[in-house]
Amino acid sequence: MILSNASRTRRRRLGVAATAAGLLAALLTAGPAAATPDPGDTPATGKAVSKTAREQAAEAIASGEIPGQDESVHSANIQPLANIPKDALPGTNSDLAFQGRYAFAGNYDGFRIFDIGNPKAPKTVAQVLCPGSQNDISVSGDLLFLSTDSSRSDSSCNSTTQPATEKSSWEGMKVFDISDKRNPRYVAAVETACGSHTHTLVPQRRDVYVYVSSYSPSTAYPDCQPPHDGISVIKVPRDHPEKAAVVSFPVLFPGDGPDGGGNPGAPTNPGVSKTTGCHDITVLPSKDLAAGACMGDGILFSIKDPEHPKVIDQVQDNVNFAFWHSATFNQKANKVVFTDELGGGGAATCNAAVGPNRGADGIYDIVGKGDKRKLVFRGYYKIPRHQADTENCVAHNGSLIPVKGRDIMVQAWYQGGVSVWEFTDSTKPKEIAYFERGPLTTDALTVGGAWSAYYYNGHIYVNDIAKGLDVLKLTDRRTDPAQRVRLSELNVQSQPDYFD
């Protein structure tokens, strides 16, 4: 059942204080997986919550203050068009990419290709079994790229999990030929230091450069030793993808210490992640610019030489940011939004106890010119609708909605749902639309909700961890001009110039 916002009254201060352990939970990592689809190859779920939290969630549903289980609510300017449940790949749904009439959906067990020519009725074109979290996904021409950030016995799609302490374990990038969308063909694998948690494409005419983001979990892993203070750069020839190879490892955080020059984390900065790599990078190829969300640091860097990116500025927020997760530029490239994945995506942080500034977006203006540009903090944005303490909720993946003269984006917030918000005034961000479901359960903190929410050719597409693919239609005078913008391809982390 779907109810509009007008038919419900939402309580603004829902939830009790989460425990410190919950707020600083370890980052989500892949669990064990088999060579066949295995629901165990997902982030940890079923975390116990207090009796007070369970009772409060149940009471909030009973009183109509939050949606019930399997119930959705949305603002009047959003219309849900379709939901396609998970099918042959039962693992955690992850990121999305787009090309023409197709959407490509990552899943910890592989990836799924949808025909979205009719957004009201997407059709499955192919499902490829290839376990290995997170299976972060992107496409360029006839090539599809898939990240593996879990210890595998080998690089094949028939690999099995094995302890990361094994020297023979494999992690890295996989490349598929998708010239035939119904029959993707695995063509290359490149092992990278510490695997590939996420990746970002820098497409060129003859080659595709891939920036591989990963981080060092501890000294216990022989293939991933600190200092892991940079990114792997892979060069993939379009005509011969089987020749893909690492061509450089740019050090982004040079320093004399054992962990390089990034944020030292605790005990120097309690509650902040130590920087041992990057989580995600967004590039603006048309501007030769990139922004990196790197655990305890946010960075701005030049990619004029794609094999040797150069850091321009580096910032930290040791008061409110726990884990710099992702980045989004505005169209003019004079602002960047960084997200803070407080609790690693597995904690309930959208409540009154945590407040509006932690687990939020940080909005930074880019001031100055050339290599003297600086990131200047302006404000925070967090969804105004507090969630139950049985709902994992924190800032996650989103994209611009291309409207000239305005800065508007759509963003996923796990079980906080989908938020459309404006930051034209960097100091006064505001929500203008939303869609969300009720908690998966009121008995325990179970991981679910929207992983990615992106705007593509007139519609919002959402990859929900548990519920599958959602298609939403946004109708609002502030965003309606975006419907005239059409792209042939979209990888959100390779941000296009929408009005070129």
C-alpha cells in the first residue's frame, strides 16, 4: 500500500539514543559467499535493539507516525511507477549504471540488466552470477566493470570465499563485454591492492581509465598492508580489454608515518576513521577535476594527467564526520557534496539522538582558480524525517538532477528512503520531495533500504538492498526542466556535463 504525505502525520523526534557501539559500527563488509547465490553474501543483519526501541517503533507504526512494514509513503510530487523484486540474485543490491534503454544493477552475487525503455514496466534482460562484494558497477561503450572487494579463491565467477589471510586470495576488477546485452561475456580481470571497494571511470576515446578505491582493513591481511595511501589506476584498451592492467598507484596522502599523511583517526580524532585509502571518487572529466571521499579526509584533485592525478586540497571534519563516503559536484563545479556514512550503513542514525549534523551531507564551496582552489565548508543536510531505531539510515549514493541555475540532487538514505533536496544556497539546503518504506522489521536492526538513487532521462531509479528496483516519477516545477535532458550513458561517479 502507498500513502501520500498528506494522509499521514509524521513525528519529528522519533527514536531513542543509539549506543556508542552502534553509532561507530564497523564498515559493512561482505560475508561468506558460495559459488552459487548465497544470501549470506550480504552485510550483517539482525542486530539486536533494546526493548524500548522495539516498543517505540511498533507504537510509531500503530499511531501512523512512520510507515508500517511493507508500506510506502511519499510526497505529493513523487509517483512510484514500478518495483521489480530481486530474482535469481538474492544477495545485497548495490550500485546502478545506465546506457541507452538499459539499467545495470549491481548485486553481491553478480549483476542484473534491465530494459527500461518503458519505465513503468522494466524487463529483465540478463542476470549474471558472479559473487564478490560489492560488485560496484559501471559501463562504457561495450564494456562493463565490476568491483570485487571480498577474498576469493580466484578471479573466476565460480570462485569461492576464503580467508583474507590467505596469500593466494584474489580481489580486484572484472571486465565484461556487453555488446550483446542478453549474453554478457567475461573478458578480463585485474588484481589490485586491497581489492576494489568501488571504482570510477575516466573514459577516453581509445582507452578507459579506472580509478580503483579501496582501503586497508588491518595489518592481518598479507595482500593489503599499510600504508595504503593511494588508488590503483587501471588502463583498459577498448579494442583489447583483455590487456587491461594497473599502470600507476598515485599516492594521495604522502607522509612519513606508517599510515601516510591522511587522518590519523582515534585516539587523535575519536570517532573518526583513520585514512588508509579512499572509499569513492567522483570525476568531472569535462573539467579535469575529481573529488575523493577518503575515510577521514575529503580531497579535491586534478586529473589533467589521468594516470597521475594531483591533489589540490584536503579537508577534514573531526567534529561531525565519521567516514567520508562519496562526493557529488554541482554543474558549475563550484560546489561539492560529501556524504558521511556514520555507522558504515548498518546503524540507525536518522533519529533525534544523533541529530542533524552527523551521518549527514557536508556542502563545500570550491573557491579560487586552478591548482589554488580550496574546499570551504558551508553547511550540512540531513533528511528531516526521523526514522525508527530498527532502521539503518545514513547519507548514501545520489546524483544531480540537471536543472540550469539550481543545485538539486536525489539521494538514497538506506531505510530512510529517497530524498530530493536543493542546495542552491549552500548554507540553507532543503528537502523538496521524498519516498520511503517502513522498517523491514520492528524486532531488530535489519539492513535494507535504498543503496543508490539516481536521476536518468526523466525518472529516478533506486536499487533497494532488499526490495529490488524502484522507478519513481518526480513532477515539480523546480525539477521539471530536467526532463528535457537526455543522456546516452550515465555512470554517476563519472559525472557528465549535462548542458554541454
